[in-house]
Amino acid sequence: MAKQPKDPKDEAKQDAEAPEEGAEPRREGRLSRLRFSKKKDMPGGLWLKCESCSEVIFRKELEEKGRVCPSCGFHFTVPGRERIAMLIDEGTWEELHTDLTAIDRLGFVDSSPYADKIERAMKRTGQSEALLCGSGRILGREVVVAILDFGFMGGSMGEVVGEKIALAAETAARDGKPLIIFTSSGGARMHEGILSLMQMAKTCAALDTLNQSGGFSICVMTHPTTGGVTASFASVTDLILAEPGALIGFAGPRVIATTLKQELPPGFQRAEFLLEKGMLDAIVARSEMRETLAKLIDYAQGPPSEVVPTPPRAERDVPATH
Ligand SMILES: [Zn+2]
């Protein structure tokens, strides 16, 4: 993890160390520093730089706009809890399987022990794992939802994430509800070795079982969705949607360019490019997500009975005359 300054004043302190040359040039220096410094340098700051249009945005304004850039419309990564709040009808969310936590089976140590990393992530996010799953309603439609939170170890998939996806698919099949998955992930959690890679097969099998039982599933890939998550459960649902501009891929573009020794086409691994190539079914703006999901659920499973009354049996059975 990058070292994170405790508050935005740290940025100001760095500027204060610059030689004093009068008010105006100093202010310019500060602005250019903001513009060209990396986003990770000011995670808790008042301002951040849009990674798409490079505009400096007031963080509060970005949050009020559902984390969509007010300048270019880029869809920033949304923390899991915030996604639930913007997606699920108020007061209907019931979280499931919060008792599942990762086990450091390999005693894995890199820059620090894996067990410590899990503990820190749990403390920081107030979550037991990277995947939040539960049931709720979207505009009145009952759904089972699974959301990968990038803020918990990069939304990486280990045993617990795999197990929770499988449990969510089983719940959806048992209750006859659609399964809606949102992904943002760096891929498989390497700290768990082969056990993390095994989740790719496991989650695909769980979604296949849901499919065999007549269930319906949608995955919404959000920025960024990469690695073993793209290459497994995120790509095998009935419908695959994405948010605009989302980076979606398996290996990173630099690795691919180096391996192929070729220049990559413009827009490579972005949602719009993948829609054109047939990997996605649709790109849906965040502001239209709830309405679109509700429409797709109705299309797959029929409209909810309390919203649209079912016509009487006799009328429906009248044979067509043409
Ligand atoms: Zn922007």
C-alpha cells in the first residue's frame, strides 16, 4: 500500500517548504503540483485529479455527484457500502455471511505477513472481507446482490470472496431471485496462492448451477475489473454490463504490449472498446443503473405482480388471429 498522508494539510506543508517568492508564483506552484502529483499522494485531500480528463475536482462535489467526474463524466470506483446505498431501496438491505473471514493458510509473508494485512483491511473498512453480499430490493424487485469492494485489498478474490459468490448464487437459486454482481478488482489474491486461483473454477461452477436451475444473473463490471475476476465469474453471467470508461481486462496493457511487441489500439481494455468487440452487452451510466437493472429483471423474470397486474387467464389464452 502507498503511504497515505493523514490529512490534506500534509500537502500544504510540503508546499510551505518551497522557497517563498511572493504570493502569486507560490500559488501557481501549488496548483501545478496538485495537477501533476499522483492521486495516491492525496487520498484524504479536499481535491483530487480526474484520472481521465486530469481536471482537479473538489472531492465533496465528486461524492455528491455519485463519484462521476463533473467535467468529463468519468465513473470513479465506488466503495462497496456506498454502492449499496445508491443501488438498493432504502431500508431493504440485509447483509449475509459477514462471519466469513480469510485464513492465512500458507503463512504468507511479503512486505508484511498476510494475516496482518487482512487485519488492517478489516479495521480500515469495517468489513470482514472484500465482497459484500446480501439481499434487498431494486425499485421494488427482490434481488440477491454481491459487491466487490476495491478498498479491501484491491477487491482481490481469495477463498472467502469465492465462497460468498457461491453462497450468493445458491441463495438466488433457492429464493428464485436474480443475482446482481458488481465487480471492481485487481484479480485473484496472490497471498492465498493456488487456493485463490481455485475460486475461478468454483465461482463459475456456482453460476452454472444457478443457470441450470433457471436463475438469472447480471454482472456490472466497474472501474477497474481485472485479472482472475474478469476471467471467471464476472464474465459468465447471463448479462454483462459495464459502467462508462471502466478498465476491464486480464493482464495489464503494458504486459500485453511487451509480450506481443505491438502497439495496442486506442481505447484498449476500456468498456466502450469491449462493447464494440462483443464482450459486453451494454454500457450503463451510474445515474441510470437502478432503472436499467429493474427493466432487465422484468424482462427476464416478468414484472413484479404488485406493479403490473397480471391479465386474467382467459384473456391471455385467446389465440392470435393473424
Ligand atoms: Zn474527468
